[in-house]
Amino acid sequence: MYKDIKFVSADEAVKVVKSGDHIHFSSVASAPKVLIDALCRRGDAGELRDVRIHHLHTEGEAPYTDAKYEGVFFHQAFFVGGNVRKSVQAGYADYIPIFLSETQKLYRTGAVPCNVAMVQVSPPDKHGYVSLGTSVDATLAAIETAEYVIAVVNKHVPRAFGDAMIPVSMIDIFVEHDSELEPAHFSEPSAIETAIGNNCAALIEDGATLQMGIGAIPNAVLAQLGGHKNLGIHTEMFADGVLPLVEKGVINGAEKAIDKGKLVSTFLMGSQRVYDFIDDNPMVAMMDVGYTNDPFIIAKNPKVTAINSALQVDITGQVCADSLGTKFYSGVGGQIDFIYGASMSKGGKAIIAMPSVTNKGVSKISPILTPGAGVVTTRQHIHWFVTEHGAVNLYGKSLQERAKLIISVAHPDHREELDRAAFERFGPHFHFVG
């Protein structure tokens, strides 16, 4: 099967792109860099105009967002990653606010067209199947709906199972190019992040199904779970922190109600150890984001514990996770998908965890959100709120009660100021609440 495939160069492959087309790139570690570079060469040659580019977060450079390509490429992100953040904030790129669960729906309903899908895949197996490896997310939907699918066959793409497996018949153009997937680099958790991790870990019960993102806080949480039993994974992504727990048998999915024994995810970002771990591993199911992030699917598992972070929280429990004032910093992502799914799960816990202050000592808990800040998790969605100073459950609490609780886990240097703001907002009886 492999020998029957006709390969072309990247420059030849991207000739199918026309001015005005919408293009999807596979995401995170699996962005097809060789095709991106070839596309930019066409841009440099003046051959294209008004090409729209869509993807979730990608690692590495995003040259198509450079100001020199204004009028040539316009990136409309489904999530604002670090490599496109400045361009989005400057207006050379843009953001489509969307729940992560619905990114696939954009393509499948035609709300966002897909003329060309550019992806990376593993080499074909003897049955004529390739794997999307670390990036299923909305990429499968793009493949299903695109006029042309260009696939880079790359020996470094892991052969992951689940919805990641697709027949070569779904691919129109093949390019062969071997390059290592982009690794994620993690710093060691700080003392504050470790304290947050401890406070979150204390809320996780044996038999829980976990969702958590990437970064120092999730790693700090996972590092505290070595004594737990029968944990499961149903998440949008996971990274290196889960591997020691799988090796110890702590994560085994034994008490999951669906996908028992499986680690379920839709994309991955980590070190080469993670990519090696999912390769040919039947324990891992890489699934369409419409499955992993469907709140009603999530809720089928018991004790779903979802841990997500925030940029700012006000004293009523409104959570800003996508912007710093009017400047977009990230996106909605899967936060609401999992907050809602966990809240509907039997014994589930929806957790928002963040440091109480910025690196400059500014309180991330505020009387009101900064003007222009977006509310991702509403005050009626939030349940548990965790900082390095403790964990409080806001579910069922009134505005004044939750203000008291939120202020109790603020940084001590800022509690008096927050208390005064609450007093002014709610009146003198505020001091007698709770």
C-alpha cells in the first residue's frame, strides 16, 4: 500500500490553494511546517490573496501571521496561542470565539468553509490506514469536508488509535517529509503552583476521571496523586505528568463508566516520551473533539474532576480566561465544556485554579473584571475555586457569601482592599454574611 502512493513536493502540493480559500492546519505538535513554508513561498511570490487560515493552538512559528502578509493570509484562530498572540492583538490575525467542542461543528455545518486541509500522518499500515497521531481535534472534520486533503507522511507521527485512524482514501495529495514533532517545554512548578497543586489534589477522590490542561499547575496536581487509586483520563489533552501515574497503575480507568481502561484525549502536547507512549498503544484513544468535549459524554463518567485555570476572577465568581481587558490572550477552549460536564457528573467537581496574584504582585481576584475582559465561565457555572491560599466551594452560595469565600483565598496583601470593595457593593450588612 505504501509503495503505491505517489508523493509530490510540498511546493507542488500547495498549488491547489486558490486565492480566497479557507485552509485548516493540524494542531499543536503536528502543524505541517513543510506545507506552511511552501504556502508562504507562494505568498512571497505574489500568487495568493485573501487566504483564510484556521487552526487550534500550534507550537512553533506561525509565519503567515506576519504583517508582511497582510492581504495575502488572514489567520482566524479557534484558539489564540502564544505564537499568534501579538498578531491577533495587533489586528493582523483574528479570533473566532468558539467552544472547543464546537470547532468541528464549524466545518461540518459549513459555518466555516474548508477548501484545503493540511495535516501530518503516520506512514500507512498494511491495511491502508494512517494515523493523525497527536492532532484529531477539529482536524478530522476538516478532512471530511475539505475539497483537497494534503497529508505529510512523517515517520515521527505516532500511530495513535481511535478516531485518529483514517484510510488513505480520504487523502488527495501526499508529501513525504520526516521531521520531529514539536515538543512542549515545561518549567518546574513554583512554590505557589505547588501549593495550588496540593489544594486541588486534596479534592480528587479515588476513582475520579480527570481533565486538566497543560502547564505547571496540572503537573503539580498530578505529582500529588501517587497514592490515589483507579483514576481515569477523559480530557481534551494530556502531557508528561500522566505517564508516571500510568506506570504506577494509579491511572488505569478501571472505574470509568465509558471507555473503561482508556485514556481519552483529542490532542497532545508534551515531550517525545508522550509521543512514544501513544504510539501503537491500545490504552490511548485519540478521539474527535466533538466526542471528548461533549458535556453530556463527559458527564457519563462518575467523579469527573475538571481543573481549569483563569486570568482573572471577580468577587461574584465570574471567570475571565481568554483576555487581558480587551487584549485577547488565549480563547474559550474547553473550559466550559468540562466545567459543565463535570458539574453534571455523579460526584463530579468543577475546579477553577489560579495563583492569587500575578508575577508582579497584582491581585488576580478583583472587585470587578477589567473593562473588556471576557467572561468564559459564568458565575453560575463556577463551583470550586482554588488558589495557593485554599479551596472554596461556591456552588449554591449567594453573591455575598461567595464574595466572602473568594476573598478568603485571595492574597493576604489584597484582602482588606477586596473586603472594602465588597462592603461598598453590598452594603454594611456584608460583614455579617457567612
